[in-house]
Amino acid sequence: MGDAGVPVVVGLDNGGTSNNATVLTADGRFLVDGLLEIPSAVGAGPQAAIEALARALDGALAHTGVPRELVRAVGLDTPGPASADGVISSRGSTNFAQPAWHGFDVRGALQRRLNLPVVYLNDGNAAALYAHHVHFGAEATARSSVSAIVGTGLGGGIVVDGRVVTGAAGMAGEFGHVHIPLAGLLAPGQPEPRCACGFVGDAESVASLTAIRRNLLPYWLTRHPGHPLAGEPAGRAATLVRGYAERGDELAREVFAQQAAALGRLFTIAANLTDPHAYFVGGGVVEAQPQFRDWFLATVRKHTVLRAEQVAVATFALVPDRDMAGARGVAIAALEALRSGAVAGPAMPTT
């Protein structure tokens, strides 16, 4: 529960089916230990979704016993693509497919609804920021990192000196659509992977759940005739394959070995562009059995080509608390924005 009189920020993680909320005190303590979810109502359109986010905030305050007058700002993340100011792309996305969402200013709408400053990040950036701060702690503002978040698609983020690099249009860190070398990555006769965005051979076309369903499993099932996954619908087979990989199944390990190699090639590009202190991997692999996730991360590292000087200072790690990383990441962003004066609001403590 919150301490009487201590100001807070609230982090809201918006998803296709649910919103998760957290509360962060001015002195850096999270008051919510686990998931605090309610339906997101995204499918019902923007106005219903904004009301659902407001309910999520109210629920978090009720859960923690923090009065609303102590809330100084709100952090919001949604799936991309969206601008740095929280305007949903006119092309939409899987979660924002309805025309009413295209070009919708979700940050501004929530700010008007709550009458509180709202700081926006996309969900990949939010998870990246949380991983960075948890890993580096007090040294976060003097360190840099890149993160790849493997989900339905492939998100990510770049953090420099403890802050997310958003870019001019808010599209920085969209690692999923970076083209990676395919030579030596694909098996003999394996078709070039195609992304849902239309690109051929970008990172998301290999390292994502969609890639498993559309590109990887169809090929590997031809190499393993009679495999139990061949009898499953494509979508269900894609979600089941990780369980097989955890048990050491040959086909499933081939699938995830390709995904890990693709992430390694992506991180190799990032190493030459940003030269970060740390490389983080998030997504479903974080929720896997320890032996499998350790193997996966080691395979990513094996395929990341670094110079000797980089090897000496770089670390590889998994994004912690995957389901809570988004809400916690945007809460950190909101607190830092208040401390720096980037958003209007009462003065916040600097420590």
C-alpha cells in the first residue's frame, strides 16, 4: 500500500485484450507486485478503450490505496506503430485495425479524459526501458542498451543514458523491420521469409510468432514428416511449438535456433550502429523453462558478432517480469519526465 502523502505516477500497458496497471512512488517503489488486468475494449473502438484505460487507473489506485490527488502523471504504452506523441499510425496495426483508430491521438485523448499529464511509449520501448533500469540500477543513466521483444511481431527499443530513443517520427527501435542477412541462416531449399508488412527477410519474418506460423513451421514440417504438429491448425501449432522445444524436440529446436540466429544478426547490426552496453531479449522465451531460455539466449549471443573490445564490456540478458515490463517501463518514463520538467506537473524529488 502507498505511504500517506507520497506522490506517485501510474503506468498503463494497453494490449489487444487487456490493460495492465502499476503504481510507482516518487522514490522509485512499485506498489503492485503482479498483474493488475482488466479488459482493454480496444475492439470496441477508441472511446471505449479510453474509458477502459481510465478504469484501469482507478483500479490500480483502489488496489494500492493511493488517493487520486497524489497522482502526478500517467505513463501509457500501446502496440505500435505510433508516433512519439502517441498518434496511432494511419496504416493501423493488428490491435488497431478499425478505421477509427487510424491517426487517433490516444495519448492526447487519455490526457483529456484524466486531466493529468500523460507520457507515451510504444510497448516495445516500454519493455526496453524497464529492462535497462532493472539491469543497471543506479548506473542506468550512464549506460546504453538495445532490446528485442519477440511476440506476435518483433518489437524493440534503444535506450541511451537511461532514456528511450524515439526518433523524429517515433519509429526508432522498430527492429522487426530491419533487414538481416539470410545467407547461412536459411536451410537448403527454405523459402525466403516474408513479413506481414510486405518486406522479405526482415527480422520479424523469422523472429516472431507470426513468422513461426507463416514461414518457419510450414518448411520444417516438410523436413519432419509425421510430426504431431502437422495435424494441428497452423495457429495452434505455432503456439505449441515452444513446449516441444522445451522438451528437446528436434523440429522445434530447429525453429527456435533460426529465431535466435536471426536475433543475433539483428544485434550485430545494432552493435555497429549503437555499440550498447547490453543486449536484452524479451517475449515468450522469458516465460519458458530455465534450461530452454538459457539455451536460447546463449544461441543469440553465439550469433552476435562483436569486436573484442565490445565483448569485454557487453552483457546479454533477458527482459525481466515480461507481463509487467510494459506498465513498469512507462511508469519509469512518466516519473523521469516529471523529474526533468519535460511534462507539466508539480515538482518531483530527484532521488
